[in-house]
Amino acid sequence: MWNLATRTRLLSFNRTQSRVVIDLLTGHNTLRIHLYITELSNNPTCRKCGTEEETSVHILCECETLASLRDTHLGSFFLDPEDIRKQSIGAMWNFVKGTGFFLFSTEHGAQTACPKA
């Protein structure tokens, strides 16, 4: 699936960074659609645009509210799902940090936004 450079880059990430990128790519994450499917939320709608289901594809490719951020980090306002395979892991990490969707545990158990790469 990924070339050697991508695997090496992913292995250079800390545990949190690796988990977030892999979770986003697989759809097993804290986005609303996954929480809705697992019955931990009663609302699958995107927190940013409020119009579509909050899925990994929606966040990475389609959400209009994230278009400018997507263009900054992934090089296009909107992407096809197949375009994600062409993105660097670092670019995806930087995009994810900018979305504010994911929270992380600190050493002391507090929740914080994405740590810096």
C-alpha cells in the first residue's frame, strides 16, 4: 500500500501521530460517523459544515469548511479518495492537526489538541 519512504516516515512518528493518521485512513476514529455506528453518539453530521456525515473521506476530501486548510496542507481544495494515496503522511498529519477534530491524552491524562509534529 505505501512505499518504503512512507513507511519510514510513519515509523518516525510518535505513537499518537501514528495512531491518528492510521485511524483517519481506516475510519476507526473519533469522527462522528464511527461514534454513531458504535452507538456512542446520536448525530453523525459533520461538526464543521453540518451538512454531511462526518467520515474520514468527508474530512479528507469533501468538507467545504475545511477546503482552505485542505488546500494549504494537501494541495487541493477538494480531493478524490484515490488522491489520498498520493499524499505524504506528514502532509496528512499537518492537515489533521489543523482540523481540531482529534484530542490526545497528555502524560498526566488531560485532553489536549493535536501535539506538534
